[in-house]
Amino acid sequence: MRIIVISHSHGKRGSLEYLLKHETYDRVIFLGDYCADFESIPLKYSFPPVVIKGKFDKYHTKPEFVRTKIGGLSFHIINGHNIVAPLVEMREYVKGRDVDVVVYSGTPCDSITREGKVIFVNPGYFGVEHNDKRTYAIITIEDGKVVAEIKEWYVD
């Protein structure tokens, strides 16, 4: 299974639509900040997308976090805009819990960190440049193994 993870589209609906039409994936995780961008794109998905709201979606009805199984693995998915140090707090959160993958945002610094059996994925910001780049993540699950990669976006 190939999962595309996107956060903070911030009005870049055209770029978001282009990416979703041209990238290869089985499932979508959208981490908020302009949920309306994502929801306005008329695409058909093999699996229902996971959409959570961010700081700029305060009147949106989507949840602020989701715990779910994807590809047989336990995911904790959160925007993280209200967390001071998302990776530090996510590390504490997963201690003693059945979590395989943490997908979070709230900071434009993309990162992939593996600690024990848990992989932490921050796709960075898609619609807002940070350090002269805009990013998203691809998570691949194959035979119970998780591989994540950060990809840069250049088209506008």
C-alpha cells in the first residue's frame, strides 16, 4: 500500500489537484490547514481519505486527530498545530501504546524518524515554502514493513 501524506495546502488547490492526479498512491492522508482545498477536488479514491483539521480549519467539522488501522498497522494522525514540540510530545504519547506509525504536522520542517518499532512522519508544508521548498510524504507498507520518504514539490 502506498499512502500520500499532505499538509498545509494553504490555498494551493491547483497544485494539490495536480499532485493528486499525477502521483501514484492507494490512500490519502490530509493533515489540514485548508481542508476545503482537498475536499473541493473531485477525485475517486480506492479507500476513504483520512482528513483532519488544522489551525486554519477551526470551523471545519473534521476531527483534530485520528487513530486508525491502515494496511494492518496502527496509525496516530494529528495536525499538531497546538503542540509546542510535536515530535517530542508524540514520542511521549506512543510510549506503552500500540502505535506503529505517527503522522503529524504543525511544523514546516519535514522529517522521518524511526524509534524502535515506531516511525514518525512529518511531511512538511505543501502550500507554503520553507527553506525554499514545499514537501509531502509517501509512506509505503509492504509485508508489514513501513518505508517513508519526503518528496519535494516544484510545480505551481
